[in-house]
Amino acid sequence: MDWSRSQYLDDVVQHLASAQARWTEGQENQWAILDRQSGAVVGTIASRPREYFADFGYFLARKSLGSVRLQMQRTTAHCGCSKLLG
């Protein structure tokens, strides 16, 4: 699914304020995804905790899709195995 990039600084500021409020209220945790080589922000990932689970969502620059997805799969698999194995 493609999402359009904001064209206005006010939209970005509003989004960040909303993300900060959701973080403070414990509704959502959102982090920036950085390119390892350049340090540039290439997307965001968020988790929304529920009673017994959490759902995840992310936005990612099209040019970074392949490498970040692979790293996310490796990290998710590692985290899942670590929790299962204690």
C-alpha cells in the first residue's frame, strides 16, 4: 500500500505531536528507522499494545524496502525465539 508523503511542515509537526501524545498515554510506541550507512531516516515503525498482544505497522521509503524488511524479519525471529527459549 502506498501512502503519500506530506507536503507541508505543519502536517509533520501535527503527526509528531500526536505520536508523542499516544506514546505518553501508552497507546502507541513509534520509532524512526535509520539507514545504517548514512543515518538518514528512511521510515518509522510503531507498536500498539493491546490487552494480550500488540500490533505493528510501519512506513518505509520505497528505496529501503528490501534491506529493511530482511533485517526486520531477522530481528523479529530473534526476539520471538529469545522469548520462547527464555
